[in-house]
Amino acid sequence: MDKKDVMYLVAALAVVLVIALVIKPMVTGHPVNTGIPVPTTTVSLTPSPLNISMPVQTVVVPTTIVTTKPTTPVPTWNPNASHTVDFVNPADYGVSLNQSLPAGTRFNETTLDMNMTTFSTISSSSSGTTGIFYMPFPYWELVYTVEPKAAMEGESSGSTSTAKVTATPTSSNSTGGVSHSGITGSFSTAKPQLTIQVMDGDDPNRIVRTITPPGGIDLALWTGATREVHENSEFKTNQLQNAGTVTSVDPRPWTEKFYEGQRRYFFIINAQSLDSYTLEIKVPTRYIGHY
């Protein structure tokens, strides 16, 4: 074998070694085997003494302690037993009787509006029944007045047209000519009258209130008439303790106050010998803004 053939054989062996040792491992993904030992790294899962331990934080959840209030037995009520409240030393409450009490202070300096506003008006001269109306407020007033008929012709001096009424002392031994009522003269049988029945609009059988003018209707006593009162007369009043004269004043109009409301009402009115009467339903002005 000549020298040239040997060179070809060596080149062929070199190519085979390159393919086997370099190209094939690279294609298959394996490391190239060069024959040189490669150091290996071993991972140990056991903690070494050099590991630093982290402190463990403990979270404490506060707990609520529920205490039960002791119950005091309620004493049995004895209506026949007497109950007294004793005096104690004021120093127990930090109070000294030698010091002056502090002056009170209003919480609201604004004065309350006491004005009244007319909610509705009813005027007539004869009897009748009104329609049902609704009162939306918890308080209202009924202000009413009357105008009696003038005296009819032929009435005596003791009729309702008389401007002066004389009261005489009464006696159990009185004879004819002196009235047991103490008032002389005669009155007309047709006396002015006014009766107002305030009815429940939801229950016609319920009468809320029956209203009549206090003391009756006597125009003679409302026009500045004087009443003569004797020493022993039963007509003495608080204004006059001894004998003398009393000047009457006109009591009109009258006012009825109702501390109820927010319901329906109607009126039954009985009028007799009246030229006219007027009923005014009034409500507090401060309520109007809330209606």
C-alpha cells in the first residue's frame, strides 16, 4: 500500500469519528462525548446548618367576652302598702344647698307662631247638615258667632229686647207678682237658640261634641245692659260681692278647641230665631306649610 492510500484511509476514519462523536450527539440532543470527565452537581433537600430560619409571626384574634347583666326580680305590687321617698344628703349627688341653681336656657330662641288661619267658613240662618270634610291636622278650632233676631212688636218690657233686667231677692214666702227666678216681666217663648253637633264622618253614630253658646243667647245683656243686684240676691257674681250694678259684655265669638284631627267630620246645626250664624274652622298657621 502506497503512501497515498494511507492518507485516504486516515481521512475517512477522521470523518467517521467526527460524525459519531460530534454531529450525531448534536442531532439527538445529547452532550458531546469528548472523553473528558465532567463534574456533576447534587442538590440536597436537607437544610444545611447554614440556613437562616425566618421568625414565624402569630396573629392573635381578639375574642369578645359577653357578660350577662344580672336580673333584678320585679317586686309584686301591693296597692295597700304605702310607699315613701326619704330625704338624703345632697352631697351624695354633688349638690350644695348654698349655691344658686343655674338659669335655664331655651333650646330654641324662635317663638312659636300662635296665629290661626281660616280653613273653612259656614254661614246661614237656618238649621241644616253640612257635607263631610277632612281635617288633616291634629289640632283645630271652631270659632262661631250668632246674630239673634230683633225684638218682635208687642213684646213686653221684660222681653229679650229689654236693655235692663232687674233682679230681686227671692223668698220662700213670696206671693204673686214676684217670679221665683227673681226676674220680673215676661219673655217671648221663641228664644234664640243654636246647637252644633260635631259628628264623626266615618261613624255617623258617634257624636264628637255637642256645642251651644255658654249662658244662652241674650242680646239684651250683650249690648252694655246693666244688672241690679241686691244684697241678698242669688245673682251676685264674682265681679260684685255686694249690692250694686253689673255691666254685661258681649261674649261673641265663642271658641271650641279640638285636640284631635286627621279624620273626617260633618256638622248637624239646629238654629232657631237667628238672623244669621257663622262657623269658622281655624287651624294653626304653622301647619299650612305642611299640608
